Amino acid sequence: MATKKKHTRKSEKLYRSLTFESSLFNGEFTLPDMKQAPNHVIAAMERMDLDALAEWCISAGASKEDTEIFWEMDPEETRTFIEEWSHGTVGKF
């Protein structure tokens, strides 16, 4: 039987952060740049799987407090929030 290969990154993936204000909530949010989201997170978002989105955000360096808001929104608000998120100011975690 053949041995399974496991491919691993040569170095840890570093994510850009985006800081933005939402028209829906008070205060600033700092979340990872969605342009760097892994494909499994994008697929999960299409299914509105907010657990996968929050787990990725936290693993990329976001605070738990900034991700807890995901469960407070309805689908229309989520689309607005993500659009505002995509126009945030670039930084680093």
C-alpha cells in the first residue's frame, strides 16, 4: 500500500487585516482580508456557515468579539456587512 503524502506550507500563512466601521453597528471591526480566505471558507460562506467563517477569522488573528457579531445579523445585513468589510483599511495582525 502506498504511503499518503501530506503537503504542508513551507511557512505560516500571514493574513492582512482590514479595519472598518459598519453602517449597522457602533465601533470599528478588524477582520482578515476576505481576498485571502481559503476556498473552504468561501464555500462555507455560500452556505451561510458562520461557524467556519468565525473560526477562520479568529485563526487569522481577529478578536472573538469582532466575530461574535456574525450571529446578530440576518442574511441581508450579512451581505451589507461583508461589503463594508471588503472596503476596510489594510493593516497587519
